[in-house]
Amino acid sequence: MQDFKIRCSAIGQIMANGRGKDTAGATCYSYLQDWIVEQIYGVRRQIDSRPMEKGRMVEDAAIEFAGQHLNWFMPEKNETLFENEFLTGTPDVIHGNTVVDIKCPWDVFTFPMWDRNPPKGYWYQLQGYMHLLGLKRAQLVYVLMPTPEELGGIQVDLTNIPAKYRLKVFDIYYHEPTIQAIYERVQMCRNIIKIELLPQLQ
């Protein structure tokens, strides 16, 4: 079984602490159990939902929309997987010296119009991307796109809605102590897998 690496999109799941100081929480243990299952059977857990399906369907159009209004030059979706000894991830967009993650809210009520800070899980995700790419700046960009009719949900004509009500940008900057904490947690996870979880399968 290969050494455990954390996907940047899942860093937040292993960073939650348990009741004791510097202990892994239940969410972390659950994630590690799933990771072991993936390694044994060679498949990755698929979580399907209408919001996630919408994200997949409109992502390219969302990148184009964001690029037009944020003055990106010919943005394209990144397909390259980056990894090192501890982390692995595929950022959505690499724009100059900035790595960008695109989120497509399900509807107008899940668009984070009033939020002042990015969700912690996405903040961790972009810390990971910045580290893998050697960059110091990232953006979390929410793009409100029409929901495909076949998915149902609230249908809103966004044609004449100003871009400022369809884009929400969080600027995120590299934080070296966080990377050190992530590395330490990955090593803890490796020990949990080896010492606690795998012996249960013997």
C-alpha cells in the first residue's frame, strides 16, 4: 500500500482535531478509513448530488465568465495533477502568479453574497495548491451560473444581473506555518493508518 498523501480538496477533513490537543478527530478517522478502502479495491468514493453535477456541467462557462470580468487573459481549465511527498491536487485555473479555484453555487441562496471570509476547508485547499505550485497568492472565486433545466431547482434569468452580483472573490495568501501543520498531520495520519487502522484488518 502506498504512503498516504492528502488531496488538497480534503485537507480540511484531516485537520479537524479530536477532543484532546493535537489529536485527530472523527472526520479524519472516517476519511482515512475511506482512503484505505480506495487503496484495497482500486476505486475512489463517488459523491453525486445535483449541486456537484451542476458544478461539473457549468465549470468551463464559469471560468470563461470569471475571466471576462476579472481581466484574466484567455483562462483555461488546468488538467495537470501536481503532487509532492505529502500533497496532491489539480487546481482549476493557474493565472500568472495566482492559483484559482472556481466554485459554482447551486442557486442564488447558496451564493455567498454576505460572507466576509472563505470557508476553512477551501482556505486549506488553496494553501495546498499554492505550496505545490510555489505561489504566494490564490483566489477562491464563486461564480453564479444558471442551473441547467434538467437538474431542476430555482430557475433565475441572470442575463441582466450585474457581474458584481454573480462573482464573489476571496483573496488568499500563502501561510507557511499552515503548511508545516498540514505536513505534521499527514505524518500523523500515516501513523494512524499503520498502527491503528490496518491492524484491525488482520
